[in-house]
Amino acid sequence: MHQSVINFAEVNLPENKDVFLICTYGGKPVFDSIKGIIKEKQGRIVGEFCCKGYDTFGPFKLIGGISKGHRDKNDLDNAKAFFKGLCKNCN
């Protein structure tokens, strides 16, 4: 997670709330830092979704990036299904 997201969560995430996590990644998804904050705030993770995303960070820029072509239609369809799954118990 980008440090700005971590900083925002440390300051603004309310306590005792249900939380879902969503991200794109170039190499592999890493939720550890944000999960620690959620735990500190007594939150409950109700779902996680991630998919590859075009990444030109750091040395990847030198080779033109990785995960080209992502996010794609399949990724977006999977994200929609994830959201619908979160809402199946909504009133």
C-alpha cells in the first residue's frame, strides 16, 4: 500500500467498523501494513480483492513496466462480482 493510504487510514479509519480491502498490484498484493491498522482500530475485514495492474514503479519503469494489459475486462468483472458478494447481506 502507498504510504499516503496508510497515513490516511491511521488518522481517519473509525474504530469497530467492517472494512473491505481492494487494490491493484504489479508484483504481488501486500495488505499487511493496512491490516495492522485495521486490527489496532478493532476493525473486521469482510473481504479482500486484488488484481494485477500496470506497474511502472521504480526499476519496472526501465523495462517499460510489468503487468501490461491489466486491469482488463476479466479483472473488472471479478471486481463487480466481489462487490456484489459483499452486498448479498445488505438490506
